[in-house]
Amino acid sequence: MKRHILSSITILTTGLASACSCFGPTTFCESTDTSWAEPDLIVLGVKVDEVHYGMRVKVLEVLSGDAIAGDTLVVWGDNGALCRWYVGAWAIGDTVLWAFHDTDFMGNFITAGYPPDLEQEGHFHISICGWYWLNYSSGTVSGNIAPGLNTLPLSDMLQYTNGCIGTVIEGPEGDRPLSIWPNPASERVWVDLETGGEYTAEVHDGLGRIIIRERISSVSGSFSIDVSALPVGTYHLHVLDRDRRRTASFQVVD
């Protein structure tokens, strides 16, 4: 099961490390996958200032989520007892590609000496249980983008904000991963599930738009989708039944 797991062990450290122990992905694209605790907002932003254990971030560009350029966000980090990055990881004026979660209000319960009730509706936090930020400079993003990928133009980052390209994404606990082949494809993709049944298959483009939607009835759990009319690019396949959703990415080539 590919999910981050929080332990009850507290490890007090210094620098940029968190004071909790947790497991999670080591790349940005894996951390944004829907089988993890996917972020609620992905933005390019500049750190404006700090307040207590939080920071204000001015949004320059929105890649995913409900915000607009020019918004100023309140983002909470670690206060010494939370599974978050310390906001001191970034200097005031730094421009960063961040993936934020809606605040879980944990700083209101574990105050660690700070004033209570600082975290409010509409605020965010920056988790350390995964890789939720990347450096930015002169149009280029750098850091742990994907396995084997450390630099990329910002204009190409959208395809890495909902999982990794060309990888199998595991579903909920107890599921077998959704498999797609060939990948890349030019005519048809074949899909293999663990059991047969009635499904809805949706192909989404990089902007989240549904390009193909089909009702599938398969005894074996295998079926194919015609992708010959799709433009070259990266797509996400979602296979839904009554209880769950399985997702994988694939590429269409000439």
C-alpha cells in the first residue's frame, strides 16, 4: 500500500527536519498521486514573510486547486511537534513551487508554546510526509520531480501534478495496481484489473478534462480503449466502480 504512515515516535531534531516520524514518497509527482494524501493546492509562489510558525505566500501561478494569481495564502509549518516542514526552510523572497494541503488544525491542538487557535479555515499547511515543494529559478523547476528527473521547465510541470508519467499507481489497500500497456501507445491501450465487473473508464488530459468516457463490462477484468484520435501527450486513466477508483498515467505518441 502506497500511503504515508505516521508513527507515534517523536524525534526532536534541528534544521529543516520535522519533529515527527513518517513515511511517504520521495518525489513530487509521487506525492501528488491520488493514492496518497494528494495536495489541495499547487502553486508557484513567493514567500512574503513569517508569522509565528507559519508564512505568507503570494501566488504567482496556479497549477492546481482553488486560488488565483495575486492571492496571499497563510501556510503553517512545524512548531516543533508536527509532521510539517519548518517554514525557515525558505528565505523571505524565495520563489518556490509548493503543493499545500488544507490545514489539519493540528497546531491548534499541539501548540508547543505558540498562541492557540492560529490555524483557521482557508489556511494551508506544508507536509513533510512526501515531497511537496520544488525550487524555481528563471522559468525552471528543480528538485525531486520524478524518479530520475531533477530539472524541468515550469511550462512542462502540469503533467507531474497528478502522479508520475508512465508509472503504475496503486489503488486502495487490498487492490492490485491498475496496469496499462503498451505505454506509450499510438492506437489502443489495454487495461488489466484484478477482477471482472462493470466499470466506468475515463481518460483525462493534463488539464483534468474528460476526453473519453466509456462504460465497460468485462468478465476477465481486461479491456481496451481506442486512443488513436488523441493528440500526442500525457493522459490519466481513471477506472471507477461503485466503491473505488484506480488511476494510472499513459502517453500517446505518433
